[in-house]
Amino acid sequence: MKQMKQYILFDLDGTIIDPKIGITSSVAYALNKFDIHVENLDNLCKFIGPPLKDSFIEYYNFSDEAAEKAILYYRERFQEKGIYENFLYENFEDMLISLKKQGKTLLIATSKPAVFAERILEHFNLRQYFDFVGGSNLDGTRANKAEVIFHVLKENSISDLSTAIMVGDRKHDIIGAKKAGLQSVGVLYGYGNYQELETSGADYIVKDVEELSTLLCS
């Protein structure tokens, strides 16, 4: 990395934690309310990362109204059970510790509602490493990743964009970073593939947490 980055923005789902069971099970629960039955939860992994409303509209042709109703059903299950049906990627906390020792400012930029992100980080005892948690609002506003990144930058008074970088696993993270004027790192251990990350314009692509740590801590 040509310049040491002081501010590191992290996506949450597919970057810090693997949320597959919680998200796909909650999406299946919501779809079931519309008499849509999905037996194989792997088919719902495409919901991990993008804003939920966009995914219900894109993949199931829901109207705006139906998509908003589906989100409410999703949250019925997610906020009670799904929020804890995930696991922390191996060695991720060790990397966070190393970054903090170097004096880095670590920030969350997720399309997930900020209140849920806070609860998940507390659950894994990771909240202590992050100076700020930025996410969407429960009313559906600020769900676009670029909007979230702009929000995080503004709230932390980051004006020199060359001092910050975005880390995520999907094209939405990379595209959002470019719109905000940030460099980005795409991670392959999440839910995006190499082609998706490269095509979106990721400045760096790493295969695992160890490689990510080497890049960010250098």
C-alpha cells in the first residue's frame, strides 16, 4: 500500500462475520409469508451484502410496498434469533488488535441498520475496537453503501480521503468507496468473487484475513 492509511472502514457481513445462517433463514421466513418457499438456503446468499429492499425487488419482483413489508417480516425473526446466527472469521480479532496497537482508527460502514450492527459487535466483544459504527436507519434511509460511507466520513471529520480505505466483500462496497473517493480492498473469503470485485474496481483484492492483515498493517 503506497500510503499508510489512518482510517479503515470495514463492511460487516461477509467481511468481519459470516452471517449466512441468520440472514438466509430470516429471508426465507419473510418469503414464506408471501407463500414463497425456499428449501435450499444457499439460494438466498445473494441477499448478503446489498440493501434488503433492493434484493427483494430484484430477485422476487416485489413492489416497493411488498419489499418494505418483507423487511418487517425479516426483522421479526432476525432481531430475535438471526442476529446471533453468525460467526466471526478466524483471526479477524487478532488483526483488529494489531491495527489498534498501530494507532489506526477503525470504523464500521454497513448497509445493515446501525442498531443491529452495534448489537452484533457487542455480542462478539468487538465493539471496543471501533471508534464509530455507521449503518442504515431502521426506516430504510441511508441503506445505499455510498451514503453510509459519506456518513461515516462526515461524522468522523475525515476530509483527506487519501488517509482512508474501505474494506468489503461485495461490489456495493467497492462501488460505494469509489463514489466517495476512497481506495478499497475486496476480500474473497466473503460472498463476492474475484470477477465481481475486480470489475467493480477494487484497488486491492485479498484471499483471506491473513493477507488482509499483511496489507493493512504494512
